[in-house]
Amino acid sequence: MQTAFDYIVLGAGSAGSIVAAELCKALPDSSVLLVEAGPKIAADENVIWDPTQWALVAQQGKWEWGYESVPQKNLNNRVIKIGRAKGLGGCAIHNAMVYVRGGYRGFDHWAASGNLGWSYKEVLPYFEKVEDTLLVTIAKSDPLIDALVAACRQQGIPYNANYNQNSDQVCIAPFQFAISPTHRRETSYSSFLPQTPPNLTVLTHCLIERIIIDNSQTARGVVLRDLANGTVREVSASQEVVLSAGTIGSPQLLMLSGVGDPDELAQFQIPVVSALPGVGKNFQDDLFVTAGFQSPQPLPPQPYGLMGTVIFANSTNHNPLLGTDLESSLATSSMAGMPGNLPKDSWYLYPNIQLLKSRGTVKLRSENPMDKPIIDPNFLDDPSDIQNCLDGLKLAMQIGNDTALSDWASEQLMPTQDDDLEAYIRQTADTCYHYAGTCKMGIDVDAVVTPDLKVRGVHNLRVIDASIIPTTVSGNTAAATMMIAMKGSELILQDT
Ligand SMILES: Cc1cc2nc3c(=O)[nH]c(=O)nc-3n(C[C@H](O)[C@H](O)[C@H](O)COP(=O)(O)OP(=O)(O)OC[C@H]3O[C@@H](n4cnc5c(N)ncnc54)[C@H](O)[C@@H]3O)c2cc1C
């Protein structure tokens, strides 16, 4: 195989696939290598491409990294499964396909924190550029959703036909999904790289072990391990190395390459190339809680991975500068991947509790790239976060018990009348898989990348993925990650 390229993109997920595609398109005379640990997803792998099957994908270990959190002291010491996919398309091969740009205030907050160029007005063209290629479906309503809209209206929550156009509003709205008109899942790999451009080489089943950084603090290439036969080789990059290995993979690879907190690197005798204490810190996620209801009549069939509606609202702690902080998705018991013991014709509100204040870490377990990192989301560490969860749960219960839903909700199944709500949350709250922030962009001492996504203290190395998000926005993370990739690609091209 060719061992010298102009650009090397590490990780073919939501971000990396777009970066590779954009570089190949804009620089037809340059060679680009895209490296991915997982496989190519076959066209007949229906559990992935059929949107109704999504919750089953993560239960099939073959596309999973198999990460788990350390026991979470504020969640009754439960170990939380940290979902991360491997394969061309990254987490978009097993995500719920929800497409939410995120409220505008969150991006304005990025810019106000010193990240010039990242206000909502400035990032909007990159969302639109993503949407020129990635097909987004606006979900259709059904009689249960119509009743939910009526219930929300009675609770003072208005209807919004398009939350991506009118963002940051308390509303109930049709959900938008990355699903094509032929009802297939869209990933950024399948959408942006349907054919491999002549100047792109894609390596699958290949583990990135570390980035080679020379004495002049310049990224020169990478060390790769072929997972099929164990062969290790070096590949060089004459222009840039782009790290798009995600919120867990990117800090792990930086640390393995000598970029991180000197004290942590010293534990594993890794020589320090750039002392950046923020690598692996600032881990953020949303939590979800559950309110369940029994319907006295059969529920409408569901054509998507979640029900076709979403409710945005505010907790009592909500910070008006950051936007709405509750986003409730819904599902019915008959949807694929739901636990088998749920009562027939039951349905569930899942408020995603967003903009939480707790921060966690990703740390090296050893200097061996094959070892899983130590992941501690540190859920509910900030004492105020439990209130946001209580508010989200109470709102879901109010909506479910509203008179407008009486034909659809004869009984509240969970939490039960006897449950202490805080204890119920600590026993049942779970990850929303919206991991972000471990290589945060910024201008403070904990920043890992600058606002043009360059790793501080290293030349020719950028991070472009969800890990650069300094503070999560109100919404899910995939759309923002693809926007980051589109803008990040342009930042690279501006330097050519
Ligand atoms: C189960 C689940 C459901 C979700 N649902 C939604 C949703 O509905 N809507 C939404 O907006 N967001 C959702 N998310 C989150 C969203 O999918 C992610 O935020 C987004 O895909 C992250 O993109 P990324 O490019 O940063 O990382 P990824 O997509 O994870 O890409 C990183 C890639 O790098 C590869 N990689 C990492 N390390 C190495 C290595 N050492 N060697 C080789 N390759 C490596 C990985 O295999 C992966 O393919 C969900 C996530 C999960 C897990």
C-alpha cells in the first residue's frame, strides 16, 4: 500500500467522512487517506439501514467498541454502557438518526466565550451545506401524536412546524431524521462518500495506534495496526493529520501521542510533546429519564426509530443564555429494540436532560492503544443537575396525564405512585450518548484546540469531531458534529 499521503483523516465517523469527502473534492491533486477501525457496512445490512431497527444495532456487538463507564456514584454505582460504533459512518450507523441543529443560543455562547467565527449566524451556512447532501425527513403525525400536541398546548407548550428553522423555542414539533425518501438511514459516509473519489484511500479494520510528532512539534504521520493480521506500519502526511476519532478516541490518541496532562502521561512513561492538561477533561453528556403510560387502545405503528415528535422545554434551572434544556423523545413498546417485558400498547416519554453542569473524564488505562480508556462521565456530580432531571420527569408526567391524552393513557406505569422520584432517577437515568468536550475548542488554559481547530503546541494537527464542542448545545450532537466537520474542512482549505 501507498505509505505517503498529503492528508490523513483518522476515523470515518460523522465528522471524518465529511472532512475526507470535502478535502478530496476541493483538492483533486492531493491524496487523502481515511482510516477506520471498523468495517464497511454492506448494502444489505438491513438492521443498520432500516430506520425502524436502530435500537437493535447497538445490541449487536460487532459494530461496537464495547465501552463502559466506571461505576457512577450518583447513579447508585451503576456501570453505564457507553455506546460507540465502529465502521464507515461511525456513530451514525447506530444512532437514532435524530437531526437537531441545536438552539442558536448555544453557538452564540461558543462565540461569546472567545471562539470567534462560531456564532449561530456564522455556523448556519455550514449546517445548510451539510443539509444540501444529507437527506433529512420531517416525520409525519399520527393520532397519538395529535393528542400529544393537544396535551402540550394545554400545558402551555406551543406547536412548532420546524425546530431547525425556529430554534431554541419551547415547543412540540415533528421530529426530523437523517432518513432518505426511500426510507433508508443516512450516515455522513453513505451520503458524502457514496463512491470513493480517485484521490481517496480508505483503510478499514485498521487501528490508529498513535500520531507521529517530530522534534519540531510537527505531525508527520501515523502508526497503524492492521486488525486482520496484526501488521504495524507507519504512514506519512505531507500536509495535515486530522483527528476525527470522536469524544473518546480523539483524547485517547492525543495522549498516546504525547499530547495531554504531563502528570497523566508520566504514569505511562509517554514523553510529553505538548502539555495540554485539558485533554480528556470536560467530558459532557445528557441524561434521560423515563415516564411510561398504558394505552387502553392499540397504538399507531411507528415508521421511524423513535416516535415522530419531540418536545423542547425548560427546567427551573435553565440558563436563558444557553437555550432550552429539556428535549423529550418518545417511543412505543412495540418498537424494535425496546425491552421485551414492556406491557403491550404502552408508550414512553424520555426527557433528555441537557446542558448539565457535571463534567467527566476520559483517561488512559495504559500505554497500549488496544486497551479501552477509563471513562467517567461523573453524572450528577454537580448538585444542581438532579433538579433538572426532576423537572424533566415531572413535565413528562404532567404531559402524559393531561386530559387531552385520556384516550391514550389509562395508567401511569413508571414511575409508580410509590416511587420517590429522586431515588427513581438515580436508579433508572441513563446516557443519551451525546458525548462531547474532551478536546475542547477555546482560548483558555484548558483548551485543547484553537478556534481554527489546531491542536495547541503542535503543527499540522487538527481535531475535527464532537470532542471539540466546548459546551453542549440544546439538541442532539450529530448535526452539530457534521457542521463542525464542514467548517473544519473549510478551515483546512483556507490554509492551503
Ligand atoms: C446509540 C447512539 C444513539 C445516538 N443517537 C443520536 C441521534 O439520534 N441524533 C444525534 O444527533 N446524535 C445521536 N448520537 C450521537 C451522535 O451519533 C454522535 O455525537 C456523533 O456521531 C459523533 O460523531 P464523531 O465524528 O465525533 O464520532 P464518531 O461518529 O464516533 O466517529 C469516530 C470514528 O473514529 C473511529 N475510531 C476511533 N478511534 C479509532 C482508532 N484508534 N483507530 C481507528 N478508528 C478509530 C471510530 O470507529 C468511529 O468510526 C447517538 C449516539 C449513539 C452512540
